Amino acid sequence: MSRPPIIIAGVGRSGTTAAFELIHGWLKNLEQLGTPVYEPYIWDSKALFRGDDLNPDGFTTQAFSARGVLTHLETPLFLTKPDAAHDQFVENLVPEGDGLIKMIRGCGRLEAYSRLYPDAKIIGVVRNPFDSVNSAHLHFSLLGDEFHRSDKLRLAEEIERRFGDKADLPASPDEKEHVWAGYWWLYMNRALTEHYAAHPKNVMLLPYELLLENEAVARDRLAGFLGLAPLAAPEVTQGRKRTGVTTKANRVLSEAEIGFLTDFQNWYEEFLLDPLETEGLISDRYKLGGLQDFYEKSTGHSLLRKYPTWRTSVGWRFAFDGRTGHKKQDAETRASEAQAQLENALKSLARPSRNDDAQISCIVSIHNEPLETIERALGCLLTQSLRPTEIILADDASDEAVSTHCRRLAESHFNVRHLRQPNNVGPGANRHLATLQARQNWVAHMDTDDFWWPDKLEAEWAALQGADDPLSAVAMSDVEVYEDGDYDHSWVMEELAALPGYRQVGYLFRRDGPVPRDMLMTKALYRAAGGFETYGRMYEDWVFKLRLTRVASAWVATGRSGVSYYRERDLGLSSGDAMKHLYWRWFALCRNAAIEPDYEPLLRDGFWMAAELLPAHEWLRKLLHIALARAVKSGDPQPALRRAAQGFLDRARLDRPEGHYAGELERFAQDLMGMERGQNRTRKLKLVRTR
């Protein structure tokens, strides 16, 4: 065994995750990590970790540890004597004995860990009750209401048995959450500090306030206690700030609720913070429990109660934190801005909108995506601060396992419908048919690999109310673009919104700037624009937006991020070879050549842009230019397009490009000629309604 086990224990929202990630990175750097274990009384660590690192998307109900939850429920909160079942559970956590264990339900059971692992190093992370209780109120109940049978049902009895005190707890578990949380905080920390007093050589108390204000000192004390070689400050600090759960939260406690916690705060300051202040290690502002950082009160219950069944508030927060880390020179500024918006977004979840006018249908296009990707997309919609009235899982003939999962999701949520195509019809047709089936007056579309901020719909609805005619306007949010999982840049929509209508079509046609996605509009406006292009496999959304510019009275921007867009190289339609892009983009341009009365210069730009996709094929660029010239000189674009297609085909056969290029070119030409003859194989599509 290279080292003894390291155990991080504390009350929820006290900073245990921050300490875990700091020490986790430290041990990895020293190649002494061992077996990482995260919240064993709730989670199965094998499902949570991807290699040695926590998977931010792993916090689903599928990762629950049935044995861990059962052990927690059948073991006293304050364990004073050996318990065979609990001992076996603890021994199986780290069979090799060199684990890194983090837990928020074990402060009253530490004696068992010290008995089974006599050399274990226990770090008790503590934080003042104002911040701990307030922060937990925004995330989850400290007593496990969302995960299992609430510990409220046994708290009073166990406090009396262990400490001899009669806690003045509410009569109902649903009343006065701050009182339940306050007493949990007090007696769990009393158990922790008593264990420290009994085992001073093997237990260290780490105030979260010290970690925030003087991390260098906290790090040095940890190094001495754990017997580890010091790690450079910037490396640890950067790693801790870039990942994990942020513990700062807006104020949700009233003055009376804060007053109830004052005696607990006084005990905490006297026992832990006064000595640190005397040593000059923390300032007085941390003794105030972060009150100076609080904002106006918001109302509402725990976010988790509004969360879909497979996701948890832990997963929600980890997912957000994973999307606010940026690897750019302005990373700190950007992360700060994202964090500020995140706090407002999370706050909005505590006060969900009840606007009866905003009857919105959200359509999610699905075709054999991973189940967790579908769940994440649905979770974004179910947790919107302005709740969609209807969510349609538009299933484009996915495999049976995916379709069955979508059907079960719909059965689990009253506002979710599963609409499945019997045959694969392509993304455009799939979206279009599902939108026609939408039952609400407003619609928005989402890809499963997009991530919506929780106040996206609310912000777009508010932006529409500022338009002269909301019923004919389109609302759009800024888009954060991620390349291979890392933040790359943002698409800001204000430039498009500021353009007069007659210039917007050219802006989108030439792609002069970012193209909006996942917009909010009325279903009537969607239909007036003709809906998504149903004939084609790429650029169907781009064509729809071109059409939309002709009928929308305004494009209004929220001025804030609402969508995180994930692009991965070598995956998906958007990474198809250049010939496919050329094929479908030119196809889209030809089919919509008359979208703009003065389309000739736009079409010229569009064709040239398409040709640029194959810079090595000089003959193809010239051919496209010739085809364009023929189309422009003709009074009727369709015969010209037919002639251009014939010339395209003749030249393709003459040059005989290799492999699949020849087939693509011939198919392209035949399709274009088919359009002129009205033989573009219009599909007869039937929608199968499974719910």
C-alpha cells in the first residue's frame, strides 16, 4: 500500500467537492491517486468516473448505488458501535486500502472508518451555517429528501440518543427547511469536531473560509498533514477553479431564517474562525458568513424537485460548471461573465414563470443519438424557467432501443410526446412534420447535442414582447460554440438583429456572420415561411432561415447566451466531405434561387462560396461560375438550371473524377434536372403517433 486512505468528510455545500478536486489533482500529479470514491452512500463511483476523473454527465439515476443508499438508510446517522453490515460496506469501498473517499453523509460515522483504517487521514471540511444552509436551499436538501427516504424522519431521535439534546424540529418534514438543515449542520459538525478531538493526529479540520482566502496556507497545512510533497499553487488553483461545483449562491434565506442560524454561527466562529483570525489567516468578512455577498431574496423550492427523474441537481451543477471553463487568453474574464449569468439563470429556476400566454412547443430532432444525450437535451427543456407546454421527441426512425427509451421518457412526463417516423426521412422532413403536429401557438427547435441555458426561453419571450409585432417576430439567443468539448468562441446575434429586413436575407445567404439557431417564433410564422426544407440531408435549417427572412417582421436578440453548441471534428453531418457539402449547398441555393427578388448577386456569392469548398478542383470552380452565368442570363432560372446541370454532368463525365465524386456529381445533376421537370420525388410521409 503506497499510502493510507484519505477521507474527506463534511456537511453538504461545505466545500467538500472543492477539497476533493484539489487533493484529487494533487495525488494524480504525484501518481498516488489510488481508488477515488465519491459519495458512496448515494453514488456508484464506477459509474461516476471516466478513468480517474469525474464525468460531469455521470450524475444520473443510473449511477445510484442501491447498496450505498440501503446502507445509509439502515445505519444510524451517528454510529457509536460496530455495525457488521456497515463495516463490510466500508471495507469494500477501497479494497486496496489507498482510496480517496469524499462524503457528506458520514460525519457521524467516522469512528467506523478510523477503526477499520487506523492509519486513515481524515479531512473534515467545515463551513459557516449561513452559507452552507443558504447554498443547500438552492440545490438539494441536506437530509436527502430527493435521493431516498428523508433523514428528517429519524433526526430528532438520533440527536437525542447520541447527544442527549431535544432538538426543536418542525412537526412536518415539509415545513421550515432552514430549521431541518440548521440542526443537521450543527450536530453533524459536532460529531465531526468530537472525532477530531479524539483523534487529533489523524483528523484535520479545514475551514472552507481558509481555503477561499488563503489557499497557500491551506495547501501547506494539507501537505504537512497528509505527508505529501507540496504542489505549485497555480497548478492546483487553476485545476480547482476550472472544474467542480461552485459553492457561492444567491441569498434565498429571509432575515428571520438567518436569525435562527445566528447561535450556530456564533458557535462556529468561536470554535474555528476566531483562531484563524488571530493568526491573520482570514479576514473579518469571512466571519460574517458571506452575508455581504448575498443578493435580494428569491423564492421557491429546491431545484431538484423541478428536475427530470434521471438527472439530479448535482448533475445539473456539474454540467453547467463544465460549460463555463474556457481555454482562451481571456478565460478568467469569460468565466466570470459566464458565472454571473449562471447565477442569474439558476436563480430564475427558483421562480418558474407561469405566463399563460407563452404556450410553447419544443421539438427535439432525434435519430439514434446516445440515450444520455437525449436525456440531457430533454432535461434542458424540462428545467426551463419558462416551462414549455409541450415537448415533442421527433424520432426519425431510430433503432428500437432508442425509440423505446424515448417512448418511456414520454410516458414519464405529462408534457412530453413521442412522434416516430416509420422510415428515415432526413432531419428537415422530420422536424417539419413534427412541427406541423405541435399543439401550441409558439414553437422552438432543438438538436440533441445542443445545451440550453435554463432561462433561454424566458429571455427570448421577454425579447419578443419588445418587438412591434411579437406574432411575426423571431427571437434568438447568443450561442457559445464548443469545439471537441472546449469553448472556442461565441456567436453574437445583435448584428443580425440590427440589420433592416431587406439586408437580413443577404446576411444569411452569404453567411456574413453567425447564423442563429433554436429560435422562438409562432407556429403561424413557421408555416408562412414554408417550414424546413424536406428534400435534402444538409443545410435544411439554413434554407429555412433564408425563407424566414422574407416573412418575419423582425429578428430580436436577447443579448445573452442561451445555447451551447457542440461541434466535434470527424463526427456528424457537418463534418462530411467537401463534395457532400458542395452538393447539398448548391442544391439548396438552386431550389431557393427566387427567395430574394434581387437574387442574382446573392446567388453568385453563394455559388462561389460553395465552390470554395473544393479549392483543389479548379475545373469545378470554373464550371460552377459558368453555370451561374447561364442561370443569370436566362429570364427563367429553372431552364437555365437544367442546362447548367446538363453541362455539369457532361463535364463531370468528361473529367471522370475518381470514386464517389462521380456518383455524387451525376446524382446532383439528375436531381437539378428533375426539379425543372417537377420530378423531384416528393415524398409521401406519414407520421406515426406513439403517444
